Amino acid sequence: MTELLKVIVWPVTIVFLVFKLRDPLIALITAIGQRATRFKILQFEIELGALVPASPSLAMSAEALQQAVVQESGTTFIVQGITKSAAADYVLVALGNDDQHAWLSSRLFLLSVLIDRNRVVRCIVFTGEHGGFIGAASPRDVRAALGARFPEYERALLAAYGMASTLPLDELRNGDLSEAALTRIATGFLSNSGITQNNEPASPHSGWLYLDRSAKPGAPSTWELAEHITAGGLRTLLGDRLGKGRVVGAAGTVPDPDSARAIINQPGVFVALVSSSGEFRELCDRTAIADRLSRSAAHAAS
């Protein structure tokens, strides 16, 4: 008899809650993507803060890392932008069009390692030509994919960590690595002979790129074990680990009901708000919103 009552009562309860919460739920979905707001569902409030982009210092470090000359002073500047950056949700990596050759695989690997190790951001947002949204991925997934394609990167990173192992323990406390430790790791990685060579490698066509810096006074031209990252190459490299969820909508505004429903129905964790032409505007966390919604509904039902 008890089981029969459960079978009858629960569907009736669910129907009642849907009817009771219909208007608040519609309003909640409509508010998805709005910056720094709260939404009240019955007596409970749901936070709807938009995801936070990286600070200018981290963004500048990412840009500087693209094809920086391997020397400690250069990597120190890059690392400073990472260690001094406030906590953020994502950093933007602009690949541009395929002819720009903006990013090397070796530099993207190192960036993902550094920001993942010190938990600087949750994900990397990739944009292409005219700022078009390509996708978003966690730093760990980016590192894993590039490390699988270039195992030499993982070996060079292990060697760089060995160089940092002689630092005082004070440089390794509080869960994050200090600026000195990260600088030593970054410099050690990029100067590793398995990654960078001053002279033409024995097999120059087996994955090595010539970085011509003749137009930059004092900057030596080198060979680097890398490939240029393009939009198509990135999609192939990351596969399902590249989140491509997107909805047309203006940043910092309340989307129309159709767009709001589209956001909550997107797969994955991160959903981008883009312009009608596909240009990236903002990022939101779909699962966080869904979780807050379910918790509020559970509280309302209790």
C-alpha cells in the first residue's frame, strides 16, 4: 500500500511543483547570462553571476608567450602576469585566421601547464578570425591533448621540474608554485634541447619549425619542435574535449526566451554568448545554473 501511494503521490507532487513554479522558472531561464544578478524563486535566491574573464596582466602574458624568445627575463615577465593575476574563470586565446600563425603548439602547452598548476583559470576560450568563437576547453585537457601529440613536451616538462627541485621549500608552499619556481620551469621547458635548437636539427622536416627573428634586433632565430595551431587543427586535436556550445545573445543583457532555453539545453559545462556573426561575447556556466535551479526547487518542495 505504501509503495502504491508513492507511485501516485510523487507524480502529482511533481505536476504541482511545475505548475506552482512555472512563472519563476520561466523568469529564471530568461535571466540566464545576466551579469552579477540574483533571482528569487519563492523565498530562495539563486546567484546568476556571469563567468569572469582573465585580468589584463594574464591576457598580456598569454600574448607574450606566443613566440617569445627563450630567455629568463622574457619568461619572468610572462610568469609575473600569471602569478599576479586575480582568480578568473577563463582566459582568451586568439588564434586569428590560419595565415596569422599566432600560436605554436609548444607555447600553448606551456600556457596550459602554468595556469593549470596554479589554478589561475577554469578554462581557455579559443577565438578565430574576426574574434569568432571556436570553443572552450580546460587547461588540463589542452595539456593532455598536446602532450599526447608531442610526448617530447612532457619529457621536457619533467626535466624542467627537476631544475626547479633545488629551490627552497618556501617557493613551493601554499599549494601554488612561486614566481621563481614557475620562471625556472618555463625557461627550462623552452630551452630544452628536445624543444628548441639554435642550429638546424638533423631532421628539420620531422615536426620542427624555423622561427625567423631576423627582423627583431638582438633576437636569435631558432628551431622549435612545434606546429601552428589553427581552428581546424584545434578541433581535431581536442575532439569532444572542446566545448562548442554557443547561443546568439548580447553580453551583460537578458536574452530572449528562445535564447535562454537554448543556453540551458546546450551540452557541456561552458556556453558562449556570441554575436549574430559568431563573434565571442561572454561565457556562462550552464551546469552551475542548472544545479542552483534544482537545489532551489528541492528547497521549495521541502
